[in-house]
Amino acid sequence: MTIRVLLAEDQALLRRAFRLIIDSADDMAVVGEAADGLEALRLTRELRPHVVIMDIRMPEMDGLAATAEICADQDLAGSRILILTTFENEVYVAQALRAGASGFIGKGIAVDDLLAAVRTVAGGEALLSPTATRALITRFLAAPDGVPAGTPERLSLLTAREREMVALVATGLSNEDIAARLVLSPFTVRTHVHRAMAKLAARDRAQLVVIAYQSGLVRATPNGT
């Protein structure tokens, strides 16, 4: 399958650089470019890309608002958002997670890392590394203003093993890491994680992480790590 990518970035030079990189890969292609959030929303609805690489600061509609609109539209469930960020503003990262973004990349990302990030998100996984994002998640997603009413009851849908898997996913562990810790096969872990996602109506692992913190299944520690 060719991964269809939409670029949403207001800097034309940066869009061109990303296009050259992505189009150089045999398994992906840029299907459109947007210079602002409104255009990104319109083109996502029109082109149905697998991945939208979304800048945060753009004119007309910013990337966070565009992400929220796209992720709230059930017809666009097949389009996943990869946010462009320098990790300088942790609040933006938390807001993007709540809006439904599947991952984050920096504008100075290496070529191989960019392509790997697109493949990861297109495959339904979240680009959440323990070193880059765990502190952001624990610091902001457990805040009271991010907890919707009745969220803890959603966990009653899960088996004890599925709850355990969700808690481990929320720490930033990959399926392989969880499998090694619990002495299970990666396939078994993947099955439990996917079942938990289905029961909780989570688009991907990023939303699973959000639910874990919002529900209180995983809590922030006093030092935010």
C-alpha cells in the first residue's frame, strides 16, 4: 500500500523539503499541500490521506483546531495526524494529544526518522517515546481540566489483562517492550492492545494514552515523570 500524505505547513520551503523526502520513498507519496489549517481540513476531506503532517502555527485556522476538526469527523477516521513541533511548548503537545493527534516530530527531524514516523502513524501506532513525551503526558493529561465526566467507568469494559496493557502503553512502552516485561509474544500484546482500543473507541495508541491518564488508570507522579 502506498501511504498517502498531506502536508499542512505555511512555509513553502519546508513543504517542498518534506515533499522531496516523502516522494523519494517507494511506499509513500504526497497527495496534497496546505498552507493553513482551513485548507488542511478541506483537503483532508477531499483527498482522504492516510497521514496529515500538521504544523501547529498556521494562519486562518491553526493546526490544533484543524486536528480537532479532523479527528472529530468519523468520516475521516482513516486520516491520522502527525504534528510538527519543536517541543518548546508542552501545552501545545498536550492539547494536540487531546485533540486526537497520533504523534509528534520536530522540524529538524532526520530523513530516516521522518519516513519512519509516517510509517508508524499510518500503521495505527502512536509516535510516543518515553524520553520525548512521557513527561509531557504525565504533566498535562492528568490535569483536572482534561478529565471528562464519567471517564473512569469506561475502564469497566476492559479485562484485567487489557487494563494492564493500557497502563503500560501509557508509560510509552512499545509492544515489544511490554512483551519482554510480561514474557508474552508481541502478537499477544498487540491483540490485547487492539481489543482495548476497540472497547474504548480509541483511534490509536495516542488516544489510549489520553484515556489512561484521564481515567486515573495511570497518574502523574509529583515530579512529573
